[in-house]
Amino acid sequence: MIKRFVLTLILIMLPVECFAAFSEVEFGRYYQDANSKELSPIKWLVLDENGEAFLLMTKNCIDEIPYNEHRVNVTWENCSLRKWLNDKFLFLNVAFTVEEQDSMLPVVLSDKVFVLNREEVLQYLPNETDRQCVPTDYSIHRGTYVNDGGLCAWWTRDPAPNAQAVYMSSYGTFGNRPHYVDDKVIGVRPAVEETMIEPRYSFAHLLIRNKELIPSGTGL
């Protein structure tokens, strides 16, 4: 009874951010403010860990980049978004130091930066609210569309027929409106597998990982 009372008291006293669904980490730097020429830390959600690396995805849509520059049927392997994420003169070198790049594992097609596919979205973001995303001011300035709630759509890496690609709508559901690969209203949420970071776990996350902290019979 005492243990249950103490744990309940702790939970009541904790700030709301302690109950975040995902732990967060800052890694790399990119433009954040509208018209900004200065790089600021990128915030990432920790989606998974396997003992060797952490799977990270940006908390926000960080930019507006089309899936492909030209309206043609195209696979992830050949699309311009993949090139933008991994080209040494584009996002990869702008956002990450050489040391940070060295700590990132090559994953999809041996790339160090990618976006989630449909299967990964369902696995790591099972709830619609988990998939909803707020773009940075820089991303909005670049053309990312936001709904009345300030949320935006973002690309997955799955192609679709008729020169389209699969995207996550601003409501957290897979988009059912046609969006061509060269549309310039959908945001980008890069993902990486990273070995160097130290996530700041939320208290709720730690409780899940360390079930021995919760006394049996608490009903929590």
C-alpha cells in the first residue's frame, strides 16, 4: 500500500512532458526559423533500439522537398528525395558533422538517411496521433501545407501508381487524395540509425522498460 501511494504521488507531481510517448534527443543541426540562415539542433523521436543503435525520426517536418523533381513513375531507389537526403552537398553534410555521419549506420540501400515506409510507420507509430506532425517554421516558409490545427503531411518512401507516392496525411492517416511525386506541399521527416546519442527517456518510458519499478498489484 505504501509503495503504491508513493508511486501515485510521484506520478501526480511529474510534469506532463514526462509522459511523452517517445523519448527525444537532439542530433545534428538544420534550419528551423522562417528565412533563417542559422542552423539549430534537430529534435528526434527515438522509435526503437536494438542494443547497437537507435532508430530516430525527426519530431517535426524539417523541410518541403518533393518526392521527385519530375512527375514520372519512380521508385525510392531512383527518386530525387533520396538523393537530397544523402548527397554530400545537400542535407547530409548540411545537418551532420563528419563525426556524426560516422556514427550513423547504413540502412536502406546502404544510405545513412531515409524516410519510413508504410510497414515501418505501422510498426513504430501505431496510433494516428503518433503520426501527426507539426512542421518547423522553416518548412512552412518553404511551402509545406498545414491544416487548421497546424499539422502537415509527410512522405513515406513507398511509390504509388500514376506518378504518385504514399504519404501520411496531416490527420495521421495514410493519404487518400492524389499527390504526385513532384508536389511541393508535403514535408519531410528524415530517419537515421544512430549509435552515438544518449536519449532522454521519459519517466513513462522508463516504467515500461523497467517493470520491476512498478509493484505488483498497483493496478497501474
